[in-house]
Amino acid sequence: MDQPTLSRAKDGDRAAREALLRELQDPWYRLCLSLLRDAELAREATQETALRFLRRLAEFRGESSLTTWSMGIAINVVREMRRSRARLGDARDPPIARTTSMSAIADSPLDDATRSESTSVLHEVLGDLPDRQREAIVLRFFQELSVEETAVVMNCAQGTVKATVHQALRALRAKLPQFR
């Protein structure tokens, strides 16, 4: 996002705030969906992220990118939703949400079936990871954030991100023989 739009949004300009939300809502939703694995919960988390983002926008100091900073808000919303569900006795993971992207369109039905099965297995195995490891994997590889950006979003040290990703990849390799 360009600096003038950000400045206007921080000053309360409605059009600038709407522009920021339009740019950020898809990345927030994809992150929430990857972590919550439920489309309805992901929509709720995205809405809550948007509300908190707008309330806290004046606090943004530019020490990281706006996207990275706002992903931290989304992660906190997801964590709070998980804690709330656990307190209510609904700690089970919902069914895996599947999304289709242009890169998932195959050249042949066999390729499509193979890719779909691999994606399903990957989502299932990711769902078995501890929350923190799943967050690290989703941020690093699905959201394509750097280690530094991932550390900002997760509110931890870069070394912690590296260790968490390493542990998660080791667990994934153990469960997915094709990645050994």
C-alpha cells in the first residue's frame, strides 16, 4: 500500500480505509482459513481482524510492512477463537476446507485427481500439527513470509520461527514419505 493512502487511512479517511481493507482481506482470509480449516470461522476471524485493524491502525509505526503487522492481528484473532472453542468444549478441528486456485487447475483428469489427493493428504497432516507449528508453516510457505516477517506475525524471535518450522517439517516428513 502506498504511503499517502496509509496516511489518509490513519487520519480516518473512509475511502483510504476501504482501500486498505480491500487489499488485505484476501490474505487475512487465506491465513485464517489455513489455520482454522473452516470457511465460516475464517470469515468470522477475517471480520474481527478488520475491526481490530481499523481500531489499531493509528498505532502502526511502520517497523514492518502493513501486511505483516496486520497478519499479526489475524493470528491473534485465530488464537483467541481457538481458546474460546476449547473453553466451550469444541476443541476438535472442523473438516478441512478446500480452496481452488488457478495453479490447481490440471492439464488432465489424472493430474487433477493426483493433485487433489496430495492436497487433501497435506491438509490432513497439517491439521495434525500443533497450532504453533501449523502457524509457522502456513506463514512461511503458504503466505510466503520471510523468517523475519513470520517472527513479527507470531510475536517471537527469528530463531524460534526457524526451530518451529524445522520441527514441523520433520513431523511432515515423517508422515509424508514422498517428502523424505
